[in-house]
Amino acid sequence: MSNLIRGLMLATAGLTGFAARAADTMENAYWNLPKGVTDISNEVWHLHMAAFWVCVAIAVVVFGVMFYSIFAHRRSKHPVPATFHHSTTVEIIWTIIPFVILIGLAVPAAGTLIKQYDSRNSDLTIKITGYQWKWQYEYVGEGVSFFSTLDAKSNEARQLGSGIDPKTVPHYLHNVDNYLVLPVGKKVRFLLTSNDVIHGWWVPDLAIKKDAIPGFINDMWTQINEPGIYRGQCTVLCGRDHGFMPVVVEAKTEAEYAAWLAKMKGGETVAAAAPAIATDAAVDAPAAAEPVVAEPAAPEAAPVEVAAAAPAAAPAAAGPNGEKVYLGNCAACHQATGAGLPPTFPALTGSKVVAGPAAGVITQVLKGKNAMPPFAQLSDAEIAAAVTYVRNNLGNKVGDTVTADQVKKLR
């Protein structure tokens, strides 16, 4: 027995030294639970490591006793087995020790769990709605709302036969077109729900994960300590292509966040597609107006021509980009080329439905059909732009322009 005790003491001392040396390495190891950038994520990490080392210590003791018994009490050394049946002392010890271990782990874990569920006194509330296969973020009380979808490069590379090496795409399948922007040092409360099926919103560095369930609202919160970009994904099998529904959070300083929020409230889109068109229109307008102002022979014509040029540029600046809307909402199933994924998602190229009456296409987009979910959450202008793009691109040449008024009448 004395040899066993000495062996266990040596093993414990060795384990303690190993633990001290391995702590820093394991903290940043890619295969370990991330320590994260919030106070809660740090507490979760320390609980995880405490449970890990308890398991290691138990393994050392159990396997140490087992190997010692096999070696020291082998048949060649002790041909006559012992005749004792049980030891009350041993039974008390192996009952008390697990009880103490469980209490030692349960008390701090319960405290952390209570903190995780306490979303009171938040500085900001964001409603998150899951769709197949995108997220909608609505900043409650701020008038800011947008969708976040798999980025176009990842979506193109994932298509069969694309010829693109996924390793050449930055953050392949873990990047989106529009980031969820949050302020550093502020308590942010999330209200989580779904528009179709169950989704799961998860960002490991924030140590928060919750299911988005249709008809229910779950809540969770976070308070990020460091600026940066943190990535996650949907964790629920929410249907075909569920693996292409990432989550990207960008934490900004309070001043940077205030500037971003002011920009969003000013009507500028997150992806900056519309401002790019507006800039082109603004550059073209002075060029067209300059000859009119400089022409002395027809001074009265200048106001007429300039006034005519301004309305022509305004729709281009304000209207959504049909190709961008299509890539962000439709290409996941119908592919960027319109080839589709038959038989579940038919090709749009040469489609009789696409080339048919515009009302039929609009109705199907609004209400969905079979595996296609409804896209009524898009604005009238976005649906009109996407339908116009599909009917006049991807190998189709209908030659018409669908307006927002047509969509509005069919809602």
C-alpha cells in the first residue's frame, strides 16, 4: 500500500507540473475550446479546463491503481488470491471524493449559467430572425434592419463544377455579405426567432448559442471586450444547404459603431452596391449638363435639360441592384448561373415560368412553392429588381422591367 501511495504522489506531482507547462499552450490551441472575448466566454473556458484536469487526474489515479495491481499482484508473484471481500473505509472514500468533485464543479457552473441567462439592463436589443438560408438583423428602436447571407465568392466556389479551389477563397463558407456590427463594452440583448424551420445561432468566441424556433422568441446576450471579427454558423440541420448559413459579428469601438449606425440610418446600404451606382450617376450628370450651361445659343434650354438629367439618375441611385439581390437570396439554390440544382431546384435559364407572365414569377417569389421558401420579407423594390434581372439575364431575354408597384399589388 505504501508503494501505491508513493506512486500516486509522484504521479500527482508530475501532473501538476505538466498542467502548469501546458496551460498557456492549451489556451490558444486550435483544437481546444476558444477562450473567447467576453467575460462569460472566459468563465466557460476556465470551467471547461477545470473539468478537463479533473478528468485527467481521475484517469491517472484509476489507471495507476489498475496498472499497479496488474503488475504487483500478478499470478507469478501472488499465486494465492486475497480473501477479503470489501472495505468500508474504501467505500466511504470513493463515495465522498466524487461528491466533493461534483459540488466543486457544480457551484461555479451554476453561477456562470445564471449570468448567461440574465439579459436584464441591456444597452442595445437586436432581433435575429432565421431564414433558409440567411439571417435578418433588426436593431430594435433604431430603424435599422438588413439580411446577412453567404458571401458571393464562397457561394460560387461551393457549386459543383465551379472549378474554384475552396482553399483560395478567404474564410470559405464562414463569410457573409453583411456583418452584424456590435459596440465594444456594451451589453447587447438578442431576441431570437425563425421564419420557417429551426435554426441555431452560434459564435464560439462569444460563448453564446441558442436555437431560433418558429413561433417562439428566445433571448441571450453578450458584451464583447475586444474589437474584431468573430465567426460562427447555424448549428441545426435546417434543410438542404444548411451548412452555408454562417454568422459573422464585427465588434467596433463605441465611436466607430456610432458612425456606422448613423450611416445606416442615413439610408446607405451595408454592401454599398447602391452608393456605387449613385457615384457613377453623379459623375455622369455634370458631364451631360456642362455643355448645356456653356452653350450661349440656347440658354433657356439649360434648366430643362439639367432638370431632366436629375430624375434619370435618381432611380439608378436609389433602386436595388437586381444581380446583388439574386446572388444574395436565390443563387444558393438556383446557382449564380441560373443552372439550378435539379430536381429540387429547377434551372431558371430557359424556364417557362420565368419567361411567362411577370405576375406568376412575382407570386411565386412572394409565397414560395414546394422546397422554395417565401421571400415576402424582401422589399417591393428588391423583388422587382431580382425578377427583372432573372427575366433578362441568365440566358433569358424577356425584355420587360418589373416595377415595385406590380409587386405591391400582388402581396
